[in-house]
Amino acid sequence: MRNDKIATFVRESRKAAGLTQEEFAIRSGLGLRFVHDLEQGKETVRMDKVNQALAMFGMEAVPGRIERKAEDVSPSRNR
């Protein structure tokens, strides 16, 4: 599972704020490589850093239900 929703949110919010990835990295205290990986939806990013990025836009990652396509869920998995 990729982090596409978070990636899209961060990328679009950063661009709406008129920031380059480098400017965003500096202002958020994150590394440029991390910002790039986050915006690409890399699966193995640290959640504390994800929340550090999201905090720039007044948001945070919280637990939520996993959205799955109907064909991805077999009856044996729904017990």
C-alpha cells in the first residue's frame, strides 16, 4: 500500500503555498530526500516525520479504516 493520499495532499498543499520541495524541507525541518520520498508515496517513511510535514498545513496522520476494493476483500478475510 502506497501513501498516495498523503503524498498528494502534501504535494498539492506545498505547491499551493508557493514552495519548492527545497523550501518546504527547510521550513519544515525535514530533509529534501524525505520530502521527495513522501511526495512520491514511498511506503517506508517515518510517521513522526510524516506528521512533521503535515503539521505545516495544520494536519496530522491519524488511524483510519483501510479503503479496499471489493475484489481485494475475500469472505475469509472479513471474519
